[in-house]
Amino acid sequence: MPVIKRAFGQLKDGRDVDSLLLIDSRNEFSVEILEYGATIRAITLPARDGRMVNTVLNYDTLADYENGNAYLGATIGRCAGRTAAGAHPELQLTSNEVANHLHGGETGFSHSLWETVEVRDGDTPSVRLRHCSPAGEDGYPGELVVDAEFSLVDTSSLRVIMHARSDADTPLNLTLHPYFNLSGNPMSPVDDHHLRIDASRILALDSARLPTGDLIEVAETPFDFREARPIGASSYDGHAQLQISDGYDHYYVLNQSAGVAAELYSPQTALGLRVSTNQKGIQFYSGNQLNKAAPVSFRARGALCLEPHAFPNAINEPRFPDITLRTGEIYRYESCYQFYRNA
């Protein structure tokens, strides 16, 4: 049950990028990780009819990843989600979405080359990648070192554990950004996928898609996924919060008792996914803008994201839990993607 390392391409500056394929032959389950962006490029397993299905969107070439603006499969940092770039008096984060600082800014972890520092074969194949973010990058203080370990566990699960340390106090809110379509066909919209999220509240958004600090109860709204149901095209209409983002792009505050944070299921392939995490919430993005992605566009709502992380825009909102990583502390992030197939 090996890890296969192979060349994937060269960046514009001539640096080589490798692909790392983690294989669990017991369940025909495999995961491909790119060193560029610590990116999840493929998660493949057999569907009900026996065909092999890649459950996440990807690009064909390294150039597309280097030029891409959709964060396809990438590790996100230093801060996931949208942050008002100029609102904090002591932090001048870069703006890369009008006045917003989005997913770490102009450079971010998603467009950085990570270093492979450990490869382990055996029953639990894994790879560990490292990124050093210099002080001042995208406006963040302190030199930050992040290790991300991707492991295959329980024959059909991907576990990701990240640790980080900084030589100065810095905001930190990491996440992963794979786009899931469990049908394996990005031309087939995810409206038919059944979704459950163990959350009773979401964060309200303003017109710039920034959290206002207010919370909205999901009961009797299109945001209620406490019981599994089809996402459904009709859910995108009517509600003022859905009109802001042309669909779902909202942070769900997980219930304290949440074991499985979210569960996704495709009736086409009988493939399912359970997401568990140590984070306080999960961003559900229904892929509303995928048809506007560059340099390669996809079908709008051709895939969706379930991004576990801390509260977005927390540096500007005193009502949200603090996301400061202090000097000498160790940050720890863990999420697990458990796949299954119904008979």
C-alpha cells in the first residue's frame, strides 16, 4: 500500500512540483496530493456499478493550478474565508477581492510550493508537507511554519492534521478547499446530493459577503440541513441571504455535540462522505461561481465545498472566538473525510 511520488510539472519560475499518490488497495481507495498548494487533486473510489470515480474537481495541468482563482483542492491560509482587509487598526492585510482579504490574500498558502518532508508507506500511507510563510507575507506578522499530514485511515478515509507555530502573534485560520461531486461528473449539478450539517445557526452576511457578527437560526429556512435532504435548485430562490451569494456560501456554527459535522450522499453512485473536524464550524459553498472560474471554468453548482475552519472575519468581530496564534503556542487542525458506498 505505497505512496507513489512522481513529477507533475514545473512552475513559471522553473521549480519542480511533484504529485504524491496515496493508495489503499484493500478498498481501491486513493488520494492524490500536489506539493503546489498542498492540494487535494483526486480522491478516487469505486461507485455502486464498479466504475472508479474521482469525487473532487481538478485541473489537468500545473499551469492551471498556478493561474487558477477557484482554490481547487488547495490548503488555505493564513486565514480562510473573507476578512475586511482594512478594518483592523494593527493589521493591513492585502485585498484580493475588491476590499476583502480572501483565503489568505494575494499569495496565500494555495499558491505556494510546499516541501515534502516525510513519506510513510504501510497500512496507513501518509505524506507530510511543510510551508514557511515569511513575516509580512500578505500583511501577516511573524514567520509561520505549517506542517500538513495527509493520511489514509480505516481503508476509505482521508485524515488531515496540520500543526503550526509562529515567532510572533498572528491570526491563523486554516482550512481545506476540495470541491466535491460524488457523482464523478462535474457536468451533473450537485442539486441532487443529499446533505446534512449538524448546525442550528449560520453567520449572517452583508452585501460584501462578510459576516456581520449576527447569527441566524436555520429552523424554517432554506439553510436547515439538520436532517439530510437534497440540496435542490429551489433552495436558491427567495431568501435574502441566498441572493447575496447566488446560493449557499455560508458559515455553519456546529452544534457542540456534533460528531459528524456534515454528511453528503449521491444517489447516482451510492457514494457518501462524512466530514468530522475539531473546528467550530464549516463553510458550505454550493459552487455558485464555478462557471466564472479562470483559467478553466466548470458548471455552476457542478461541485460543492465543505470547509471546516474557525469563524471568518474574526480579527474584526469581537463577538467571534479569537483566532490569534500566540508565540510559543502550537496550532492544531484536524479534519477527516470518511467515504462509504451503499449497496
